Amino acid sequence: MTAQQNHDWQSEPGSFDALHARTRFPTDNRWGIPELAHTSLPHLPRHFLPYGQRVRTVEPLPAVAIHFFLDDYRFERVWNRPLKALTFLKSYPMVLTPDFSLYHDWPLTLQLWNTYRSRWCGCFWQAQGLTVIPTVSWGTEESYRFCFTGIPRRSVVAISTVGVDFRHLLSHYLFVNGYREMVRRLEPVRVLCYGLLPSSCSELVPVRTYPPYWTRIRAMRRESDKAMGRGGDAAREQSGDEEV
């Protein structure tokens, strides 16, 4: 019987290194979390654009930054298929690091893993020449041991308050306490906040807020309705376009 000849045996499958263990970046912490390089921004982004949302324009977009304040499954490809995701991201001047979730009731192992993945993506993009803004998130006080690791001090950082119910005592406490710890440890020169920020937080460091995507859409529709008068409402009703 003749042995099967398969030249594929001489190479590794494309998903062989699914954890990107062979692609490592400089680190000086016990977990091996990659250290992002300090990035000097020529200007702050004027708009946040959600990952995957394409803008049809022939004009350059110098004031746009891609954000990942979305459900995790919507941007898993930046980790699973980083080279393919890069073809989309490199069209934009600035990109935030992925906001992989750090839910306070998740095991610390998962929170640590998502912190690692966020920093890894940021370092990978920096190595490809992208301008990267670190995204910061946290859970309970236990997560403070690692959730701020890999982010340079005295830099611009991004956070989100979308989904935080500040009327809920625990949610309010976890966010504000983590925010204060972030400011203490990282000493950011500016915080870019996607959503509204409690006044007790905005007083600690200069902040620029960005309205969530659907808030902007509603505002644009209201402005359009005012310009069109009743015709705007009637036209939307006939077209079946619901207010969201």
C-alpha cells in the first residue's frame, strides 16, 4: 500500500495559532498583558463610529474614530481574524481598542482574558501603523489588579457609560469607584466618554462626551422634522419607518 502524499503536512493550518500565542508584544507585568505605546493625537476625534458601520463618502474622515462599544459578538472578528478586520480599520484615522466585556459577575479569568485580548489588538494595530486610543473598562475592585494594565499613563483614554444604570445603587457604585481608580492610576490627560457621565466623575479630569449612535439618529430626525414640518412625520408614517 502506498503511503498518502500530502504536502499540507509540511505546513500548519490557518487556525493553528488561534490564541495568537506566537505573536507577542512587549510586556512588563505578571500576566503578560501587552503594553500599548503612548500615542500622540494630532487632534481629538469629533465623532465615534461603531465598528462595521461604513460611511459612503469620497472625502477623507480626519475626525472619526472607530469604537467597539457594542455587543461582543459584533466585533469578535478583530480577534479571530485580525488581518481581515484590519482591511476595514485601516481606512480610518483613529481606532479605539476593543471593549471586550468585563462584567462584574463574570469569573476573573474571563475578565483577565478579555483585558489581554483588548491590549493585544491595540498593540497589533499600532504595529500596523494605526493610531490607537486605549479603551478602559473594569468590574469589581478585584479587577483593578489587571484591568488598567498595559495602558500608558498620561494619555487619552476612552470609556463608555452605555448600558450603565446609574439609578441602580450597585451599578452606580461600581462605575464611579472604578472611574476614580482609573484616574488615580492612569492620570489621563483627557477622557473620551461615549454616553453621559455623572458630574462627580467629570470634575476629576477633562472629559469630552460623545452621544450614542441612536441618540444622534433621533436628534437628526427631530431636526429634519422641524425643517419639514408635519410632512416629515407623515412621510415617515407612510414609509413605515419607526422611531427608534
